[in-house]
Amino acid sequence: MTSPDAEHAEALAPVHQLRDEAIAALAEVASPDALEHFRIAYLGSKGKLKSLMAEMKHVPKDAKPAFGQAANALKQQLTAAFDARKSSIAVRGRSTNLSSTSPYVEVSRSAAHDAL
């Protein structure tokens, strides 16, 4: 017979596995297209997080509150990490269009071409 703590830990294992997988996948994202692929795969309506929520029906009754709380916390964590990564990629994308002589002045590609 297993203890209630062991049942809770076993029930939460898929949440922890998905967290580790998603954080590793997000760390590999380097482009807007890859970021959108991540969003669809993990946060989308048919994504892995939604599938995890559907697994609650298989979780023992006494472990459901802990599972639900952990899954909701994971959703918030992944959403925040996604938003941070999105901002990071956007900033990096904008920095490639900045003049090297003035860090805050954007240079259009046609203006740079005209100068040559």
C-alpha cells in the first residue's frame, strides 16, 4: 500500500515532466516562427498543457486538488516564460535595425542602401 504523499508525488510526476520538457524547449527557441511553434505545441488549444489537464480524470480523487493547482501553476509559469522569451526575441530583432553610431536611432534598410 502506498502512502498519500507517494500517491500525490506520483500524480504530480506528469506535471513536473512537462515543465522540464517545456522549459528546455523554450530555451531552444531563437526565432518568432519557433516561438509560435512552441506556443501551439504547449499552450495551444490542442497543446500538451491542455492534454495534461485532460489527464486529471485519471488522477486519484485525493490527489486532484494538488494536481490541479500544480497544472495551473505550470500554465502561469509557461505563459510568463513564453511572454519573456517573446519580448527577448522582439528586442533582439529590433536591435539588428539600429545604427551602430546611435543606439536609439533606427536605420531603415533602404536608407542604408541609399547611403552606399
